Amino acid sequence: MKKHQDIVKRVLFTMMILFVYALGQQIMLPGFDITLARKIMSHNSLLQMFGLTTGGQMNLPTLLSLGLGPYMTAMIVWQAIQSLDIRAINNMSVRQSGVLQRFVTLVLATLQGIVMVYYLQDAIKPLYLISDNINLGPQFTIQVQHPDD
């Protein structure tokens, strides 16, 4: 019975992680016009291809729309860095290496999130916290001007 107890714990943990991941892909990001965002994302072939290759849900702006993309990209970048055979990287402990991998993942997730917000900036709803004439929606997102503006 003790042999199977470890396997049951691992399976339950995996099921819990999959449940949280599936739930995170159903929670919509606040501040977006969902119909306009769906229209924009469905017409952008780059986001659709990115979503298909990384397990993301690129048809709606949800909490986990990026999927495993940042993690997968970071691991590919980390493998490339390790293949350079740099002494400082080869002498890192497992813990230091893990921290650096997480940092690379965070940077890539931020960059991929910025690209997603760039494409969805037309779908951002106005956000009024103080009064009706101060719109804070664009200030909480990234303002990048389109070249044709």
C-alpha cells in the first residue's frame, strides 16, 4: 500500500495543477471588451499560430492566455545558453540555475504579454476610478502608438 501512496499523491497533484490551469484559462481579464478582443484575436494569425504551438488560448484574453509559451521559450533559450559552454554557467548550482531559468521565463512572459496587450489595445475599456472625466484604462496598460497614427 505504501508503494502506491506516492503515486497517488503525484497523480492528485498533477490533476490539481491541470484543474488550476484549465480554470485560469476561463477567467477573463478585467478591463477588456470581450467581443472586440475576440474579433481582434481571431483575425491575428501570428497570435493564433503562437497559441497553437504553445498550448495557449489566444482567442480570448484570459488569465492564462499565454499558456506554456513563456516557459517553453525560456527552456529553449536556456538550452542554447548552456550549449555555449560558458564556465560561469556550467559552475552554477542547481538552485542558482533554477532561479536564472525562472527569471528568463519571467522576462519572456512579460515580453509576450506586452505583445498581446499591443494587439488588444483597441479592446481596452475605459476605467474610471476617481471621476467620469479621468480615464485610467490606458495608463494601466502599455501605450504603443500604431505607425499609421
